[in-house]
Amino acid sequence: MRQKRRRIFLIMRTELFDYRLPPELIAQRPLPRRDASRMLVLDRSTGRISHRRFADFLSYLREGDVVVFNRSRVRRSRLLGRLRGGGRAEILLLRPLGPDHKRWEALGRPGRRLRPGDRVAVGERVTVEVLENRGGGELLVELLLAPGEDPETVLEEEGKLPLPPYIREELEDQERYQTVFADRVGSAAAPTAGLHFTPEMMERLRDLGVETGFVDLRIGIDTFRPLRDGEVEEHPIHSEEMEVGEELCRLVNRATSEGGRLVAVGTTVVRALETAWREGGLRPYRGTTDLFIYPGYRFRCVDALLTNLHLPRSTLLVLVCAFAGRERVLTAYREAVEKRYRFFSFGDAMLIT
């Protein structure tokens, strides 16, 4: 859905959303238990900061609240293989072109050496043929499979997860970069706020009388792209496919009409809910969103946000600042640095109430 951006009179430079982060605080691997992380809690009405454990998240909820998750599963879209004639190559599938999921926009390495007609053999079941080299590592490719093979099934079995660029270590257990409730393949990155949840915690939510619901927003690789220098409002936000179903709409509209709060697990859920909200409630929606949320945005439905600690100068940090106030968020981030929180995808959580 194409969003009309509302200009505000305050000019926001990208450097307003910067902060100092020691590299050693970037979490390189998940903790042994999903729910073992710390949780910084920020009250956006008072600015009060407290430090808890993620297991305390449930104590901030009450009967009648609705907690909404992104159910999107990360596609194993990183393909490692060898060029015909020798040499290693890596293909990262970005977006399928067509319903059969055989032609893709992709990134390739070594980008300059990959030419139309080149083929990269990945295991024994899939070969990637380069159709176009668009420069800058951007490719148009086609998956060559045996007759009857399903592309998504082959990718799940032959591909690897595309970990964020700031994670330099290989992941031993690939499922740790998937949420326990993910069941809709399509994302290039995990909705990381959901990584903290265990099956047991999902059950405890229901035992408390807290409703749970799901959106499907397929996260693109542009989520890692930093804000370009200049004005925040002029940043070209990426477009992502999403779906909000009728069941979630009924659940949310009933709960909010009865005084329940809407708690978003992750910035992607915020974008999906705010995109699908109309005057009078949440409405079913299936399509794309390029909603860019920055300070000055008027939130229509989300009451609380559980998220991770985000990259400096990122659209995700800008969204969090829009929700809780830039100065309060950056104060909380400075305190998180001082107290040695773990940052980014495998890092600690932040709850904004």
C-alpha cells in the first residue's frame, strides 16, 4: 500500500538517530535458552526505565490484552555452490518473480564474474542459472530443478539461512534464527522480537487470558540498510508483502472495544497493524506496505511494543523513537550500553509500555 508521507516542520537529520555502540555488545550467537535474555522496560509516558528479565514480560500483561506476532518464516535463500568450470559462488535469493518461484531477483558473489549463462551447482538437486547481471552484485536468476521438484521444498533442504551482515559466526542450530510459531515462509530476515518466546511461554499467555494473534509480513533484506545521509523523511523505505486476516481483525476489534490493549511483538507487526487499521478498527488486508513511521507519526492502534535493540541510524530505531520519543529512547539506549546489554538480532529485549 503506497503511503502518502505527511511532512512535519521539524527537519530531522539522520545523525539525530545515532548512538555509540561498542562492537563487542553486538550479540554473535543466541543464548542457550530463548527466554533467558534481559529486558529493558521503558514507560513512554514518564520516561522511567527499569531492568528486568524477559520472563517478566507476562507480568506486564492483563486479561483481555491481545499480543500480536509476525508468523513469517525466514526462507533458506542463501545458496552456496560452484561455478561450472571451477570457483565458488554464493547466490542470495531476494524476491520471486512469478507464482512458480523459479525466477528470482538475487544478489551474487563474486558479482563481477557472474555473467548471463553462468551456472552455479548447489548440491545435487538445484542449479542456479544467471539470466542477467544488473551490476552491483544484483542478478536475475532461474532455479533449474528436476521435473516435479518444488522450489520451496528444495530451498528448505539445500539452502542456508541468510544471517544479518553484523553476525560473523556460523549458526550451529539454524532453527534458532526462526521463531517457534513461524509457519509462512517468505522473509529474508527473522522478526527478531519473537525469537525470545518459547512454546511454554505461548501457552502461559493463553492461561493468563491474553489473546494471541498473527500477521504475516515478509521482511526484506533492505531492513538492514542504514538511513542515507540527509533528511530522515527523504529515505526511500522498502516495500514488503503483508497480510492481515479476518480472524485477527475480529479478535483485535472485539478486544479493543472491551478495553483490551494491543501489544505488538516487533516493529514489523507495528507496520502491518498500522497499515491495516482504518477508522473504526482493523480491516483485512493483503498486499504491500511501504509505511515509513518516524517522529510525528500519529499511532492509531498499537498500545505497547516489545522489540529488540536496533542498529544506529536505522528505520527500525526511527520507528521506536516515533513510538516512545527520540530523547527517551536514546537515553534508554545509552543506559543499555552502560549496563552491557546484548544488541541486535540475538540480543536482549526492550518493552515500551
